[in-house]
Amino acid sequence: MAKVLRWDVLVGALLIAVFAAGSLTSPGFATVDNLSFALGDLGEIALIALAMTMLVVAAEVDLSVASVLGLSSALVGSLWDGGMAIEAIIPIAVLTGAVCGLVNGLLVTRLGLPSLAVTIGTLALYRGLAYVVLGDRAVAQFPPDYTALAVNDVPGTPIPYPIAVFVLLAAAVGVVLHATGFGRALYAIGAQEQAAFFAGIRVKRIKLLLFVISGTVAAFAGVVFTLRYGSARADNGVGIELAVIAAVLLGGVDFDGGKGTLGGVIAGVLLIGLLRNLLMLGDVSTEIQSIVTGLLLIVSVLTPRLVSLVRPALKGSP
Amino acid sequence: MSGAPTLALANVSKSFGAVRALRDVSLELFAGEAHALAGENGAGKSTLVKTLAGVHRPDTGQVLLNGEPVVFTGPADAQQAGVAVIYQEPTLFPDLSVAENIFMGRQPRRTLGRIDRKEMHGQARRLFERLGVALDPEQPSRGLSIADQQLVEIAKALSREARVLVMDEPTAALSGNEVARLFSVVEALREHGCAILFISHRLDEIFSLCQRVTTLRDGAWIASEPVAGLTHDDLVRRMVGRELGTLYPKEAAELGEVALQVDRLTREGVFTDVSFQVRRGEIVALAGLVGAGRSEVARAVFGVDRWDAGSVSVAGRPLPAGSPTAAMGAGLALVPEDRRQQGLVMELSIERNIGLTGLGSLRRGVTISRTAERDRAKDWAVRLQLKFARLSDGVGVLSGGNQQKVVLAKWLATKPSVLIVDEPTRGIDVGTKAEVHRLLSELAGQGIAVLMISSDLPEVLGMADRVLVMHEGRLTAELSRADATEESVMNAATGRAA
Ligand SMILES: Nc1ncnc2c1ncn2[C@@H]1O[C@H](COP(=O)(O)OP(=O)(O)OP(=O)(O)O)[C@@H](O)[C@H]1O
Ligand SMILES: [Mg+2]
């Protein structure tokens, strides 16, 4: 009975429904080219969602990811403009992201501040730094070898390189979450932190690591974003933290921690991607797109609660 | 007893999926009578309580109020009808103060509906005085020990001035003094015509407080009878359905070298200058009143709390302060007192909980071996006679006593060399209690050093090779097995020691 209404299965079904509706209403939708493009367009959100999943399972959150993405993009632009080799720039940008994550993590674990508050603060801070680094300028003309890597498909497949990276990372995160001691520890921390601590799990160290991973991945996503659009700007990726969190929550990860599967999150990411693509094909304005993201966020938080309210009633007694 | 019972259950059955928690059970509570409910872990006692409280609705059968059938659609209905309930697990709001918890939803008001905090704190203070408890009504509920939480729940139920008072293991975490105070308050209520339902695994308490007792076994009604004329063994036989051996079988074991050495351990404002050692093969009990600082010492030794001065060493090696991971590495295990917050992750399954202390040893390559995880859980579930449907079930649906067994399993599975147990048999029935005691004795026999905190005096006297007594954060006595008596321990615990 309980299995029938599993949330991640529900989202999977919804995904198929949206896909079907899209193919019927929008002629350009169900083509290999468009879907490949839609996947590519999803790259940064999908990558960041992996790290975010681990954080939310452990009952933490990182709202600063889009700003780290922006800072990374600004750094890439500024250093490239200054004549540095791209091979050196990329590691520096990614490392900067790790440091941003470390700062978040230290504030949360050493000072015991709630991550929601800390990362709202650093959301503003890191974006501000991005403007300090690059100002209002846009830097372009990156080496074609690299921009091609961010856009092109893996030869012989319709899968863009960033998505191939995502698939590899997702496999790794899936194993970590669902089959390793580290994953077990994450769920325990999210569900009952004190009991996890009493069981000898190094709660603070693990949380710190999660924030560092989150910052690192966000900065890497910043590099991908910059090369994909061939343009480095301080305001790159503004607001995508909401799309990421919507995808994670849609995927059935409980914002209170301790629950959720990676399979669900992948379904959530794809769902967000398809919807964004459909809205774009329909020439819907960015304002409406943002309204849709907001509604999805609310729905994804609300629906599991409604289901858990309704489910006992379906069974007859509490 | 004349007239209709104040509150009664008639032929009530209740199932959860395949588990038949209550089968055709009847029970009558009369004004002016204290009624005990006895039964093993998982017998259905708490389910019966929740049925009386309106939390569960019976599948079949009726609830009767003054002889008339009623349907409680929720706890609010039962409260309205004058039924006050103390649940087995405290359910306080951690962010509210003690007084706010007590008067939740019924705060005394001033004009314009503003809450009269002064009046509220005054009333709470008077309740605590009646119970003889030194708790500050204005302090936040977060961080209260399990015993203090229990006392707040008791005060909350008393404040309702109910006609029926239902208490599900209210004494499980309390020591002698608090129990005596509680009983005198309950006795007074009973004389004023309150009907009482009382649950406890400490059978002596049933004999001293109650007039009638109903026994359940596996959800079925076994007997309802007067307590007078019943012996301890009679009651156990009804609960267990067979004879039980002696209850406290600690066998003399060969004492080895010092396994745990605690030197002048101090945590400011909590405990001071605590020094003791535990040898391999020895069971040392830490006795004292609630609030004496026993659990706090245990927590500091295990590293979940910090300490300000002193040292702890295991097998001669000093332990770093504040690291449970290091403590576990050195062979220490702590079965904590609060199973809901510290002992278990309620959302996780039985096997995941038991596996949580062995994430390292369950590893095969990078990943956790599901078979190893399951075997570890199964092995200990069987050894502790855990009552469960599937190992993948959440621990949250287990009965209180069975949850406690999962906590024990989780720590025994780490094969510790020093085992600290904080109220190891809290909420555990007589049969399993004997089993836990046999197990502790066996572990000591294998050379494990055991430090046992217990508020259950017979357990302390029966199990311990040595008894350390704490009073207000200091060790006040060290008694050998021969010198430890109910009197000598209580004297030291209340600070009356010579
Ligand atoms: N919400 C629930 N869902 C599924 N099973 C339940 C639920 N509540 C209780 N049970 C099962 O019903 C049985 C009776 O449980 P109950 O809590 O009433 O026992 P108890 O007599 O109070 O035991 P204890 O002395 O350990 O507190 C147990 O097998 C328990 O696992
Ligand atoms: Mg119970």
C-alpha cells in the first residue's frame, strides 16, 4: 500500500506525462536535437543538484551555489582577460569554489549557525565578490577547443559532455548515498543528528565536507556555464539555486532531512529541464518561467505533506 | 466498587497491519481505584492507553464513559471527558519553557486574552512543590534529562485535575525518592475519587500503589483481579505464561586489570572531582538521585560532552576529550538514557539503526555489505528476543521496551571492552530484564568492564560488584557488594552519609 504512493515513482510518472503532453502540443519538442539541447541546458542545475541532494539529506542547505557559480565565471573571465592560460584558470576557479564552500561549512559547523541563514548571507557576499572581480563587463572569446567541450555531444551519442560528466558523478553519488557508510551516516544525521553523534559519526566533519563539495561543484558548474555561453559575466546563473532546490525537493528529498533517493532527484531534475524547455519553446517570458519555478517549489514541499495527511484516511484509521 | 466504571473498554480489538496489538480486551476503571496494567514488552499496554486517550480508535469494541458508549475522535475529546494521559515517551516542545509545556493550550489569561505568565509560573511552581521536584518553570524544555521530562509530563497531567489519570510507565526513569513523591500525590488524587490506570515493569510499584491489576499477553486479556492475595511470582506467571528463574544472576567473575580509569573529572556546574576505576570482569553501578550528575559523567567519559578538568583512560591509554569516535575506537560503548533523541534514529529501520555503530566493520571494499548489515541485526535481534515483524521496519513502530532492545543491540554489536549503560532496562519487562542482566553478567564474565547507571535499586544491588553513589555532582560513597544495602545507598544518595 505504502509502496504504491512512493513519491519518486510519482515524479517519474509525472515526467512521462509532461513528456507526452509536450510531444503532443509542441511539434519541435520531441526531436533528438531539441532534447539534446534541453539536456545541455540543464547541465549546471543537474551537477549542482547532486551536491545539494547530499546536503539536504543531511538536513542542511546551500543557497549560495548560484553566486559561487557567478564568482567562478567572473574569475574565469577576469583571469582570461589578464592573459592567463585556461588550463591554469580552471583549477583556480574550482579551488575558489571549494574555499567558498569551506567558509559556509565553517560558519555552520564551528559557530553552529543555521545553514539557511549563513548561505543567504554568502549568496549576497559571493555575488558581490563576483562584481568586484569583473564589474559589469562581459569577457568572451574563449579557446574554441574548450567551448566546444561544453557544448558538443559525446561522439556517436546525443549526450553533451557536461551531461556525460553528470552521469558519471550521479553514479558515484548514487553509490555513496545508498550503499556506503558515508551515505548511511548522512541519512542518520538528517533524521536525528544527536543519535548519529552518539553513534560515533563525525557529524561536523561530514557537514563541512558536504559544503566544500557543494562549493566545488558549483564553481565547476560556473566554468561549464561560462564556456557553454562563451561569455563570462558576474551575473551568470542568477537564481538557479531555486531551480536546483526545486528539483531536489520535487525528487522527494525531505527538506527536514533524512529522506529521499537519488533516483527521485534525477527524475526531479529532468522534470524541471523539460518544463523549462517547453516554456522556452512556447516563447514564455522569463518572468513566467520564474513563476513556474516558484510554484513547483511550493508544490514539491506541499504535496508530500498532503499525501501523508491523506494516506491514513485512505487506509481507514490513523 | 459500586455503580458504573468511570471509564471502560469493552471487547476492544486493534490491529496495525498484520500485528494484532489488542484482541478482545476489556477493562474497567472505577473512581477511587488504582488499576495496574501488566504485560511484557509489546503486549499491547501502550496501545490500550492510546485507545483510552482517543489517539487510536478501536477496530471493534467500545469505549464506555460512566457506562455510556462514547467515540473519542481524537485526544481532545478524551481530555474534554476528563481523561489525562501521561504517554510512555515524553512529548515536550523543546523550544517552549517548562511552564508553557504544562499549560499548553490552557494558559491562564488576563484581560484581552493575554497570557498571565506570572500566574502560569506560580501554578507550575506549586505543582512541582506537590511533587517535590526542583525544576524551574521558566527554563526551556530543551536539554532536560529524560527523568525531568517525565516529571514535567506528570505535572502536566496533574494540572488537568482529571477524573481519570492514565500513566504509561511514568516511573521508568525515576529513582526511589521521586517515585515515592509521585505515589503520595497519586494516592491523594485517588482518595478524592480519581480513577487511575498505572503501567510499570517494576512489579513492586504495582503492589504498593494499586488495588486491581489486569494482565495482557500478546494483545490478549489474561486476568483482572485484586492485587491483594497475589504474589510477585503469580503476576510474572500471568505476564510471561511460564516460570522465570532468579532475576539478578550476576556471577562472580575473575577481576582483571583496570579497564577504565577516571581521574578527578570535572565539568563546571555539573560534576566535580569524580574519580573511579572499573576492572575487566567487573560491574560497577553508579547510583544516586535523578539530577545527581550520573548520566553527565557517563556522557563526558564517552566524549559526547566536554569536560573541564581531569582525565579518562582506557586500558592505560588517555582518551582525548570530546570525541565519541575516539572513545569507540578505544573500545568504549555508551547505551544512552534517551532512546528517542540519542539512542535511535526513529525514521530508520531496525537493521540500519543496529548497523549505525558498525559502518566501518560492515564495509566490503567501498560499499556496505547488505548481508553483513542484516546478519548483524538478525544475530542481536534473536539474542535479545526482539519482537519485530521485519528488520526493515522502522524502529518507530516497535513498543518502548523493544526499542530499548535495539539500542542495546546496536552497542553490544560493537563488541566493546568497556560498556557504559545508562538505565539499561528502562521500560524493559521482567523476562527480558532477567535476560539483559544475564547478558551483562556474561559480558563481565568474558572480561568486559561494565559501568551501569540505574535508578532501579534492586537492579543495582543485584548486579553490582561495587556501588558508587553520587550526590549533587560528587561521589559520596563507594560500597562493596557486601556493604551495599538499600539503606546505605539511599543514605549516600541523599547526602546523609556519615
Ligand atoms: N503505530 C503502530 N504501527 C504498527 N505496529 C504498532 C504500532 N503501535 C504499536 N504497534 C505494535 O503493537 C504491539 C503492541 O505495542 P505496545 O506499544 O502497545 O506494547 P506495550 O505493551 O506498551 O510494550 P512496552 O512494555 O514495551 O512499552 C507491538 O508489537 C508493536 O510493535
Ligand atoms: Mg508501552
